[in-house]
Amino acid sequence: MKSVHFYLLLFCTFFFTETQGQNLNNWFNTASSYISKSSLSNDDIIKGLKEALNVGTNNSVASASKVDGFLKNPSIKILMPTEVKDMETTLRQMGMGPQCDKFIETLNRGAEEASKSAASIVIGAISNMTINDGLKLLNGADNAATQYLKDNTSVKLKAAFTPIVRTALAKVQLTQYWNPLATTYNKLPFVKKVNPNLENYVTDKTIDGLFKLIANEEYKIRKDPAARISDILKKVFGAK
């Protein structure tokens, strides 16, 4: 059946190319990609996708968990929670900018600290993840495998990650920097009292940041042969 589909593809593409005057090189590239990827077994594809996520996770955790891994990376830096933006503006106008900056720094230190324990949790989720259509993910968007992982494991990851974040926030003494800000603001007349769930906020932002980094790593593996550091990655993602 696969050969019938291939020759049908050959005829249709050739006809379209001839009638429209397109460059035949485009067809040869498409046909070569079809042949190469079709020769991969589904097991190989799934192994390759999971390996890409494993490599991406290890690299991402190494990046995120170092000092300034979150704080100095604009794409994942954690800012004040949205619900306290008015508080931040007011406090900065009152001259408490340095205290706000220190609080934001501490939010990110908490994420960096929590990330140190993230690899085993995420990789465990990858190992237990069932991929139903490996070829669809392989041929999908540049972050298709990462998005699939996020969609299928986020709830379990958050449950496993929350106590780690709680410990990390205690270690960096986040409340020490939050309480003076909230207390000062909540004493002002006519303001809406603030008390966000910082533990939940940092957990969500840490996981989001890690997934963003993993997506970047997946992109590298798809696009850069040098990033394919194992035989299975070369076999699966080199099939072009």
C-alpha cells in the first residue's frame, strides 16, 4: 500500500510541476524525505523523540539551575505576579524599587534552586509517556515533541514539583522579601489587599520556563546535526 501511495505522489507531483513550471528539485527533496522517513520503524521514531526530550531536559535543567539561569534569561525570567502589578507600580513610586527588585531576584533564585531537582521528574515523565503517533510528531512543528510532553504530563509534573518549589522558596527565604512589600502596600488606603499564592506561581513559572528551554533544545536537534549526540538521534532526525 505504501508503494501505491508513493507512486501516486510521484505522478501528482510530477504533473503539477510540469504544468506549473516549478523547479523539480523541490519534488526530489520532498520524495527523498518521504522515502527516508518512511523507512524508519515506529519504535525508532518514538525512541528518537524520547531521546530528544531526554537530551533537551538535561541541557535545559543544567541551564536553568545555574546562578542567573532564570534571572538573566529574558525568555524565562519570572516577574511580579500579574495580580500585584498595581502594587509594584505604587511601591516603586514610593521609593521601594530596590525592595521590589530584590523580591523579583528571589523569585528567580527559587526557580533556579527548584530546577536542580527537575531532571529526574521530567525524564521519569518522558519514560512513562505513551506516544500514539510518532511519525506525526516527527513531521510536526519544531516543538511538537515538547508540546506533546507538556500536554500529557503537566498535571503530574506540577504535583511532583510543588513540594520541591516549596523547599526551594524556604531556602531562599522568599517570604522575607515579600512580607515587607505586601504589608506596606496593604496598609495604604483604598487599595485592594494582595496575598498571591507565591508557591503556586513560582511552580507554574518554573515549569513553563523549563518547557520553553526544552523546546529550544528540540529545535536545535531538528535543525543542527551537531546537536544529535547519539546514534538514535542521528538516525531519526537525520532522515531528511
